[in-house]
Amino acid sequence: MPDLQHDKPKPWDHDGINHWEVSKFSKEDNPYGLLEESSFAILFPKYRGERSATLSYLICSRTFEVMSC
């Protein structure tokens, strides 16, 4: 039997919203940049030696570097 207790209308979710729209994001939207930086090697020591994980981390960190400049 489905639980209908949490199946209530949501005023912020209506038919006029395009859920597939990609909003523009600029430097003005995040003027202070990243608040905290973490090291991939510390967070995921198990995957430190895997090439795909290392390559993904390098690509992400370069992208964030360009965005924060």
C-alpha cells in the first residue's frame, strides 16, 4: 500500500517550470569562490593509484582553477 502521507502538492513545483532548462552560472553568482578545498588523495586513498581517478581529479581541479581566476 503506498504511503500517501508525504504525497502532498508542492507550491514551488508547478507545470510552468522547465525542469530541463540549464541556468547560466557566472562569477557574479559565486563572488567568494570555493569555501573549502580538499585533497583527493586524503579523501579517497584507496583510489589514489587508479589512472582514471587521478585524471578526473586533474581535469576538475584545472576547471575550478579557471573558474576561480
